[in-house]
Amino acid sequence: MYKAVIFDLGGVLVHFDFRRAYRALAEVCPYASADISGRIAATGLVERFETGLVEPGDFFAQLSQTLELRVDYDGFRQIWNHIFTGPLLPESLLQGLASRYRLALLSNTNAIHFEMIRQAYPMLRHFRDMVLSYQAHALKPGPEIFRMAIERAGCRPEECFYTDDTAAHVDAARALGIDAAPFVDRERLERDLTARGIRWD
């Protein structure tokens, strides 16, 4: 008997592509878009931002220094949020699941992205719980954030179904006893739900 259905956010509920942001950043800094990812990764700044160790304003200031950005904070927020391109699942599926199960979100994300997501994608209103890395101060695939999700779900790990587009995150969930499946597309998800007797219609 499943009591909770838990979703990843980026790549499951909403499509994203960081290359879109890198191309936009290249327009306001002296570096090519192909070099921007490596420069950002070398700082470890995104990980600190997504675990809530860096506030949005400080993140912008430090990234501005790293990339020599020529843009103000509002302009940067628009660029940083440019990665999201639309929903991957219909709201009707989430609404149906929410009427039968405890629907939860488990995401590695940051304050800038999530503020925009909450405003732009009203489908999030169907989620009863949201375990977000920048609030939890923990990142997937670490076990701490999965344990928080289980606790918030209020049930045993095996009573939770979880889907994520990152294989390491699926494996981490399974290691804690959660029934997890990789997200490929809507059709695959619906087959995985049906196979488990999880209904949304």
C-alpha cells in the first residue's frame, strides 16, 4: 500500500537546460558559453547556494566577480531562471495523485529558481510537502535529505514511491528502502505508477 508519491522537480515536473543560461551569461561577460560551466563549477558556489549556505544576493555578488558580469541583480535573476522551458507532466495527473496520496516534492534547488518556479507553475499547489535542498541544508544523493522526505511523508520508506531523472538519486532512495523508479517521460511514469496500483484517474 503506497501512501506517498514523491517527485523530483527539474527534469521531471519541469524541463530545464543550463546551456540556455550559459549562452545568456556569455552576452554579459567576457567568457564564452562553453567555458562558463567550468568556471562556475570550480568555485563550488552552486552547491553552497543550493544548500542554503549562500543567500541570493551573495551568490550574485560572488558569481559576478567570478564571471566579471555586466548585469544587475534583476537582470541576472532573469538569466538564471532562463533554464526552465515548460512542464513535463500534466497538472491533471498531479491533481489526481494528490487526491489519493500524500504528494511531495524532493528537489536540489535554490531560492532564485524556486521563487520563480512557484510563481510560474501553479501545479505546485497540489504538493502537500516540499523538501528543498536550500531549506534542508542537504543535497541529493546524500541520505539526509531523503530521510527528511520520509519523515515528512509520515509513513514507512516502502510506502513511498519516488521518481527522479538522475540515476544516482534513484539509487540513493532505493538504498533507504524507498520504491524508486527513473523518470524518462510521462508515458514511462504512467506505466510505473500503474504497475504499482497507484491511481490518479
